[in-house]
Amino acid sequence: MAFGELGLRQKEYEESSPEYLTLAIEGKRKADTARTKETYEIARTLAYFSVSPHTKKNISPKKLWPLYWDKKTQGTLEWIKANKDKFEKLTLN
């Protein structure tokens, strides 16, 4: 995995600690994910500008092409408030 994903030579791999390899792989994956997201954002913007002159309604790029990272995640406090009854049933019984 480290050879291909990180592009390390065998000597570099052998001299690296497990902690270094773990952090390097995580960093590489985060960078790849960010690059992928950026590519999709560019494609979505181009699609929006291509389609928007032909639509009757004013539509946003996010409504035209929703992506999974557009969804707002619920914070812990909001989740606790929304599930308070379930939580109390579990803790009181």
C-alpha cells in the first residue's frame, strides 16, 4: 500500500515508522479527497453556467447538482435535543 499510494522506494518504506506511514497515508487520502471535491465543484459550476440561461427558475448550483458533502451535518447538541426522549428511555430503565 505505501509503495503505490505514497510512491515510496523500498528503502524509504523500510526506514519509515508505522506512525509516519499512517500519517502519510491519511494525509495523501485527504489531499486526494480535496482534489476530487474541487474537481466536482468545478464541474458543477460549469454545468450551472451552461444550464442557467435555459431555465425559467433561478436555480443554484447546489440545487442543480447536489453532492453528498453539501448536506449540513447535525451537531452533537442538536442530535441530543432531537433524540432526547430515546436517550431518556435508555438511561432511565
